[in-house]
Amino acid sequence: MAPLSATHRQRKAYSIRYRNERHTLAECCLYAASHEEARHLAMELYPHLRHHPNQIDLIWCHEHNSTQRP
């Protein structure tokens, strides 16, 4: 198995809660280096969020010691 690069070691699991096209709450999980990167990745992956970025309701990190979780 190849060693992880420094970039991969810095990535953390983030969950993003947002309102979808039907205005119901949806959630996606992805790996990113920061909240800002997680937001941008979600906007790239979900066309609805690309056009309506204000539909993102909450972003939180899944770290054990994180104080950013709701």
C-alpha cells in the first residue's frame, strides 16, 4: 500500500446539510481540508448547490475532539 500524501493526511470528514430542489433537508459527507473546501466541493458535486449556495444549512467536521459540531 502506498503511503498517504501530506494532503490526504490533512483531510477530515465533513457533513454538509442543505435544502434540495424539493426544499427538504438532505445531507452529504465528503473529505476536505477545511470547511471552505468542503463547501466548494459540495457545490461542485451538486448542481443545485452550485446555483443556490445559500441552501447550505450547516457544515460540520467529524473529528473526535471537534468543537465545530452542532
